[in-house]
Amino acid sequence: MTLPDGVHDLAVPYEHDGRALELHPVAVETTRGLVLVDVGLPGAVPKIREALDAAGFALAEVSTVVLTHHDGDHAGALEALEDEVDAFVVAHTDEAPYVDGREFPVKADPESDRYPPATVDLELVGDEALNTTAGPMRVVNTPGHSPGHVSLYLPDHRLLLAGDALVADHGDDRLHGPKPQYTPDQERAHDSLHALADLDVDRTLCYHGGLVDDGTDRIADLATQPLDD
């Protein structure tokens, strides 16, 4: 099971809170540089640099960053990345205030420090598309896990970049819905599964779990399950 030409799973390993985990930012090629989908935890920039180098790219080739949402494991390294590269940063309008510091992150502990605020250059509303060498990459609104969570869909390859709207880290190589303990609005997140089930998807790349050979049929099954399952 491989990704289409021009799409690269960076598969970055971490030690976080005493446990090992692997996160899956994605680099997508365009004629004007790389689109980096999510950036990782604070301190991730050297890991992103190493992963890009292994894929044959330099960090300086990152021209655009698209955040699926504002959680610290997705946006925590953004400010440090902005110090390294002149990237154009894109996030949904309902996520931008948490990224740039106008609001405190939804799931962060108010007693602790947040990740450093960073600049958002363009606020999305959904249904936009980015031109890539792998064809159009469509923005799909998938709120619930966070207020303005988005996923990204490459219709030419029937590939879904799910962010955290779906996960694939249960050890069974299958898609599962977002983790309830990290999903403040589970009903809205469940509704978002119906939106994803309307897409023609063969493979799904999750931020937690990586690439799985699961798509529309599995997503539709998840969308029909009751919330307490």
C-alpha cells in the first residue's frame, strides 16, 4: 500500500509524557514548494527537517502549512517553524484564534503554559481547494474533535488525509472514529463522519495511525454506529 506520487507521510517518532508515539504530518508537492499538513508537538522542527530530508526535500522547500486543527500535537511547533521558513499558514477560521493566541486552546490545561502563538495568514471556511502535483486537494469541514477541524481530500487518488477526524492506532489496521476523551463535541464529530462517507475514498491517512486501506465503506459503517459504541 503506497501513497500517490507527490504525497509523503513523514511518520515522525516522539517520546511524549513518558511514552513512545508516532505522528503523521504529510508533505504534498506543488509547483511552488511543499504543503506541510500539520507540524507536530513543540520541538518538532528538527524531526520534521529529518523526515523531509529522508524524503528528498529540504525544510526550506515548505511554502505552505495547512493545520487540520489547533491541538498542540498538530500546531505546537508552528511558531518555531515560522522562525525557520517563510511559510504561508492556513487554518480554519474557527481554529485560527487558538493558534494565534486570541483564545486559549480548547483542550489545554488553563493552569499550564500553552504552546507559543503563531501567525495564521489565511482563514478557511471550507470547500477550498489547493493545487498540488497530485491534483486538487479539497478542504472538508469535519468539526467536533475541535471547533473548526478540517480534513483534506485528494479526489484524483481517492485519498483522505483525515487529521484526527478518524484514527487508525487501535492496532487492527482499521479506521475508527475520533477518540472520545479528546473530542469535546462527539455529536458533531459523528455528524462529520457522514460528510466523509459521502466522499469516494479508497485509502485514509490518519495523523494517529498512518495509512490504512480503509475508505468509504468503513467510514459509512462508523457513521451508522451509535455514539456510545
